Amino acid sequence: MVSFRELARRLVADGVVERITHQRISQIQRDDPEFPPVVPIGRSKAVDYRVARPYFAGRRSRQGERTDLKRQGGEE
């Protein structure tokens, strides 16, 4: 189990993503129902790196995508 901060560091160090912050990981966790299971530890959140790494490796980057312009219900 690793914290979101450590997860961000490892994903970059392992070359899974070019860059990512723990804040972005927290946002993805809130917005994506497919995010790996999260365990609260005090005020922090942790995730199993063996599950999170493949999730991020297979995740399509949407940098700069204007999600605020999309209609509710997934229509464009």
C-alpha cells in the first residue's frame, strides 16, 4: 500500500506517466468509478501499487480536454 503522494512519485519514476501530482490522483479517484480500491489511513488515502500501476498504464490521458463543455449523459 502506498499513499497518493508516493503513488505519484513511483508512477513518474517507473515511466508510467510523464508527470502527475497527488492532487491529480485524488481528483481522478473522486471522478472515476473504475479507480482501484482506496484505504483511508488517518487523513491520508492509500492504494495497492500492484493494482494502481496497471490502472494508470492503461488510462487514456485527457490533458486539456474541456469536460465542462460536455453535456450531461455523455453526449457531445
